[in-house]
Amino acid sequence: MALKINGLDVVSDTYVLSNVANTDVTTQTTINSAIINQNNILRIYDSAGTEIRTLFCANATAQP
């Protein structure tokens, strides 16, 4: 069963996050800090703990 807020699915029946327009500053900072602490790599796992995607993120503080 999908999770809904104001009639919109936010988590689908297949556990996909959707209809998220933006985040607040605290959430943004927390996510960015977590990515930086993992050597700028974001790993996404399914509910079984299997890595399904790896994103290599840029280092915004790097200087040429």
C-alpha cells in the first residue's frame, strides 16, 4: 500500500520515493555531510540491503 500525503503518493507500492519537491536546509546539510563522509559516493540500497545504485558525487570544495 502506497504512503500518501494530501492524496499524493510519497512512497509507491514498490517503495519508490516520489513527489518530493524540495528539502529544508537541515535535511540538505545532513545529506551532503553524509555523502562527503563517504568519500563523495552515494550508495543506494534496496530493502534487502543489496546495493542497487552507486553515484559518484563531485567534490564542491576542491580547488583546481
